[in-house]
Amino acid sequence: MFWNSFDIDPDKLERYITIARSSLQPLLEGAVVYTLPLSLITFVLGLAIAVLTALSRISNAKTLQWFARAYVSAIRGTPLLVQLFILFYGLPSIGIVIDPFPAAVLGFSLNVGAYASEVIRAAILSIPKGQWEAAQMIGMNYVQMMRRVILPQATRVSIPPLSNTFISLVKDTSLASLILVTEMFRRAQEIAATNYEFLLLYAEVAILYWVICFLLSIVQSNLENRFDRYVSK
């Protein structure tokens, strides 16, 4: 009796399989056209912002320190969803209209920049003081010291947390659906709205997110091993 209660009508099962197969292509298109490009673009821009913010935080210029701290505090102290809504739904009230995808890029980049800046700042500060002093003694200026000595070593330290940040970013891009970006999760919502199989579609898109993040974790592991071999030489 217990097992019989879980019997699935063959017609229903066939319908589920048909829906899953037919929805796979548009979901993958949403991932390839929007989810992954959005993740990559915002991560690269976010890293650039993060490096500038981290360097500002450790600089001797009080004004730069204050602006960097204020930026990090504001971003980390407010939800990402609220930030996206301000950019896409709030700014038009003062005459600034941003299309969905650029708004998502801007919002995610600023968010990644704030969080990644703390990772990079900690990685830079973890470099022994003797490395800084040795670089100065051989006549390197600040830019040369950072480019040739400090940042290469800090990169190895920051790879694991930054990789985790990127994987989290891939999942967070689902929030872009709320500002009308037709990424993978929004495609699932649109398909589910036509056939009312919300559980099936949401489970399918969850599996796709998991597969993408699993593959990225393999890339992360290989990248860490490569840097380990590079540093050990």
C-alpha cells in the first residue's frame, strides 16, 4: 500500500519527460546567452573594482580610505536584490533609465567589487613585510612592487575565496530575473507559466545550476593545483 501511493500515472510520467526535454534547450540558451556571460562580465569588472578598492583601503590617503570603506559598508550592508531594484526600478524616477542587462551588470559588479575587495585586501596584507622591504631596497617603485612582487603572491592566496565568490555569483544571477533579464531562471519561470509544472521546471533549473557549479568547482581545483606548482618552483 505504501509503495502504491507513489505510483505515477504513465501518461503523467510521459508528459513530465516531454516537458523536461522540450524545456532543456531554452534553459540552456538562457544559461549560455545570459547567465554565464553575465557572471563572467560582472566578475571581471568586479575584480577590477575590488583591486582598486583594496589598494585604496591600504593606502595612506585618508580620503581614498574613507570612500573605499563607505562603498564597502554600503554594499555589504544592503541586500543585493534591493541594490538591483534601486538601479532598475528606482533610478527611472529621477530620469536615469538603464536597460535590464546593463543594470544587472552594474549591480552585480558593484556587489562583487565590495566583497572581493576584502578578500584581496586580506591577501595583500598577508604577504610578509620582508617582501615589501626587499622590493623597496632594490629600487622598485610602488607600482612595480605591486605588479611584480605583491600581487602575484596575493593572487595565490585569494584564488580559493575568489573562486567561491564566482560560483556564488553564478547562482545569484537568478536574481536578475526580477529585473526582466531573461537568464536561465526567468526562462524556467516563463515555461512554467505556460504548463503550470512549476516543481518540474524549478527542479530542472536547479539541477542545471548544480551541474554548472560542479564543473566550476573542478576548474577551481585545477587552478589551485596549477598555482601551487607555480609557487613551489
